[in-house]
Amino acid sequence: MAKPGAKCLICNCEDSMVPDLSAMEAGSGQSMGKLHHQLCRAELPEFEAALSECETVMVGCTQEAPLFAEIAEDQGSAADLQFVNLREAAGWSDEGDQAGPKMAALLAGAGYRARPAPLREITSDGLALVIGAGQAALEAAQLLARDLPVSLLLSDDGGIVPPRQGDIAIYRGRVRKISGAFGGFDLTVDGFAALSPATRSGLVFEAAQDGAKTSCAVVVDLTGGQPLFAAARHRDGYLRADPSDQAAVLRVVHEASTLSGVFEKPLYVGYNSEICAHSRSQIQGCSNCLDACPAGAITPLGDGVQIDPLICGGCGSCAARCPTGAITYRYPEAPDLIGQAQVMAGAFQRAGGHAPILLLHDGSEGADVLAAMARFSRGLPARVVPLELHAPSLLGHVEMAGVLAAGFAGICILISPARRDELAPLEAEIALAQAILAGLGQGAEGARITLLCENDPDMVEAALWCASPLAIQARGISATGRKREIARLAFQALRQGGGDQVITLPDQAPYGRVGIDAEKCTLCMACVSACPTGALMDTPGEPTLRFTEAACVQCGLCAATCPETALHLIPELNLAPAAMEPRTLHQEAPFDCVSCGTPFATRSVITRIKTQLAGKHAMFASPEKARLIEMCDQCRVEAQADDSDGPFAMGARSRPRRTEDYLKAREDGLSIEDFLIGD
């Protein structure tokens, strides 16, 4: 007999909350069964029975997840075990008795299966380098040496009690340069000196040298100064702590002790160089990803960029800002994020909820803030549905529009102050989304998107309980295709009857059209070859430049490439169907060759060349020679070949020497040498 597909086990946590099972059933479409009172203790047999009976077991608790997972492992259960935080996220709230729709949304979201990100293996030999000063650095290195091979680099050796045994390698010096990532750091050290074994009451070092090279797998920075890396929190394998904070030092030592072996790291982003708008022919266009990456993981490479997956910390700012979709976030992918939001919004509404707000937060600082609110204050409002992400900064205007189109009335993004280096790209995307929403008729009710850079639970709570955006009447979308296709679907779903078809946008927006100065344009088509998206097109056999607005990403390569500076960018969002079709941007009548009648250029090009060269350049000094400008390539070559004074003209052919010539030269008394020279 086949096992039932899934079973939800809901507990009221000893009556500390009141789950609304009927609302949860209405939202999820499945029976919730009985309401448990103490599932993690007295009612554990019911959990064990569910493991043996069902393919999927969903438990509405995360606090006791380790216990439930251990029991499943002991049983050898093959059930798919899932956990949902219904307590801190919904039940423990001043509106906990109204949180049935939210609980239904949380269960639906937990059941959504996103495509997993690809993984990359990283091998670490565990060789650790501790950098610091004084006795505190030495003791931290000695503690770490119990688990890993350790070297200590001292910036200051004052006050150190010489170690009794040489269980760690001790050096003195200062880091000049560091590069690499977990498993493979490379350092250049100045003033590098090894500890002399002849150390008695104080440390004695050997002769120092500058520019010494060393490498390690893990770096523990206890200097207390500026971090060795920009956006250091994103650099795997680089751990730092304030040496005066003993608890923080112990935490990083413990974390470092686990960093030996083979590890798997998600490849957070994917890259398609074919549609990258970074540059063409050494002319720079878009640099959004380079400007957005806080870790320096992205560098130029030819006409595109390259992303170092070992340095990338997965903040997602590059993908959020990429106008073409050349960089895509995969943890999760945009279609999955929008799809999960759509499932959650649908469950919320089916359960009787109205105008939900999606709260996006990370799993560390953000989750701690929500837990503190639930335990010590009012908790989350019933309409605020939390969703945990690896990095909330992955959100771009496309994902924001997709979430709103899914049925959420508003979005709140909670980000820790420790991630301030990720704010600028996120703020730019929020500003763009708000401008588009206003044009779509969705901005009158107030800000739909709120950014909270806070870790104070009271401040976060006050902001969330004040949020009250009105519901959006959106039909949802099928989030398939590339970034701009998803964006257009979301915008169309959000557009109300009074919304504009053409929305003026701020500078640097990734939507718009190209304006042209027809008097300057010579239809050289340099812009066509530079356009990375095919928005600009030529017309075979005709001097006509065409343009498709929906494909334009406003990268500026066309304007930068144009030799006549005839093009300029006009940022706007055009949702009219005509924006999807090519239209003529500029065209001219062709110029026919004066010799054979074949059209080969435009009249403006020939006129400009004649103005600049006819009568002024040596090759076109006379009217007859200037006529060459009006000929096609083939006729021009033929005319120059026939011209006795042309570049292909040759001197008169020498008369061949005959025997009679030699005999006559002899009669005239000329030697052979004189005869040849005279000839």
C-alpha cells in the first residue's frame, strides 16, 4: 500500500499559542489532523508513527528540530523531514489568534521545492595562520593548534612569555598584501623573521626580510584593526575578532578548528558572457556588477567579466543590478523566489487573509531579531509573513515586482547593519521599483517596499506594526524565461487601468529607448555591432537603422561607439505592445554608383566624404579624381587601374636587349659594363 504523500504535525507548545487549524487547512488544501500539546515530549510516538507512514513529514516547530532529526536518523527513516517556525513567526504574537492565514502561508512556503544551486568542492589542509599581537594572540594560536597545524605572525611580541615547547611556528612581521580565499590564501609579509630557538626570557628573532611569501588555508585575524579584505564577512576562511573580547576570540578559534577537510560551497551566481553589456571593442558600457560587488569577486575580462566563485559570498547584488540577466542568482533563482512567494500569497488568501506583507530576512541576524520580538515583545503582526533568504540583498526590482504581482501588498527587507556595504545596490533597486510602481498606478497608497537596516528588535517591531499598504489586485505570473521577460510579465500584471503605458524613469534605469540626431547620423552601423542585446539592427540591402525598445538595457555602448555622437539614451519603461516590435530609427535613400548604378552607401555619407576630401586630398584633387568618391568599390578600383596617373599605373616596359645591341656597343667601343649602365 502506498504511503500518503505528506503529513503536518502542529503543536500548540503547551498552550503558548493557538494555531487555527481550519484556516491552515483552507490555505493548504490538506487535513492538519489533531492539534498536539507536547509533540516533542509526551507525544513523540505520534511523530515516530508519522515517519513510518508518510513520505513527507512537516513539523510546525524549529526549536526541537535537532531532536526530531535524531529520532528520524535512529529509525533509519527515508521520510522527507521538514520544519516550519510557526511559533516565533506567527503564534507568539499579540495577533497570534489571527495568524491562521500566515501559518498556512508558512506551511505552503516550506513545501515549495526550489532548484538547488550547483556546488563546488573546496579542499582545506587546515593550515592556519593566526595574526595578532602579544600574549592573547599566542594563547589563541596554542588553543587552535590542538586541532590544526598553526603558524603565528606577531605584529608585536611585547609581553609574551616564551613558549616552553615549539608546538607552533612563530614569526614576526606585517602583512603587506593578501589574496585568495578559503583553502588557498597567499600573503606577502614585510619585516618577516622567524623565532630563534635561543629564546630565554624574551623572544629573539632571526634576521628580518621584506617581501616574504607564505600561504595558508585559514586566516585568523586578531589584530583588532582594519580587516585585511574589503567586505571581510564575505570571505570564507578569513575569521577575525577583537582581541579584547575573549568570547569572540574563542568563537573564531572554535570555528577555525572545524575548517579542515573537503567542503561544498554553493555557486551563488551564474554568468552568460554572450549577453553581457560590459564592453565592446574596449569601449566600456555597463559596470553595474563591478560597482555592486562588495567582495571584489568580479573583475573585467575582455568584453565581459569573470567571477571568482571562491571569493563570492553570495550577496546577490551583482545579479540584482545586472540589466541583461547575464548574471543570475541561483540561491534561489528568481523564478523560484517569485514562485514560492506566489504559493505563500495564495495560501494566505485562501485561508481568509487580506493584504499580506512579505518580510525578507537572513537566517542569522534577522532570525535573531524576530525571535527576540516574539519572546519579549509584541511579535510579528498577523499580516507580516517572514521568509528567510541567504542574503536579502539579492532582491532586484524584478524580484520585487514579481513578489507584488504574486499577491503581496508590500515588501519589507530586513538587513543587518553589518551588511551596510550591500545597501547601495539594494537602495538603487528599491528606488527603481518604486518609480515603476508609481507609474503603474501602485504608488498612491504609500511605499510598497520598505528597507530596514536594523538589529534593534524594538525599532523593527515599531516599523512593522505601522506598515499598512492596501491590497494589490494582481493575477500572479508564470515566472519563466529570462530576467527581462519575467519583468515585463510582472509589470503587466501590476498595471492598473489608470497606469501609464510609458513611464519616465530615473537615469541609469535599465529600460528606455535610443534617441538619434538624424542630421549627424551617417548610418555607419557601428552602433549595431556594439549593441549586446540586438536592440539596434541594420537592414540588409537598405540604409535603415531599426530599434526594438523592449530589448534595450540602456548600457550606453551604442552612444559611446557612435563616431558622430548622434545617439543618446532616454530612460523609460514602455509597456505598449509596439515596444516589442522593431521600428525604424533612421533611414536614407541609397546613393547609386555613378559608374554602374549599384547602390553602395547613403547620400549623407558620400556628401560628407566629398566635403572633407574633394579638392583637398592629393588623391581627389581634380574633379575627375573626386568622381572616384561617388563610385562603388569595384568601379573605383577599375577606374584607378585604367588611369595612367593612378596608383596602379606602371612605367614603360623596358625594350629587351638583342644580339645586335651588344654588337653595336662593341663597335662603338663600349665595354659590357658601360653598355649595361648606359642602358
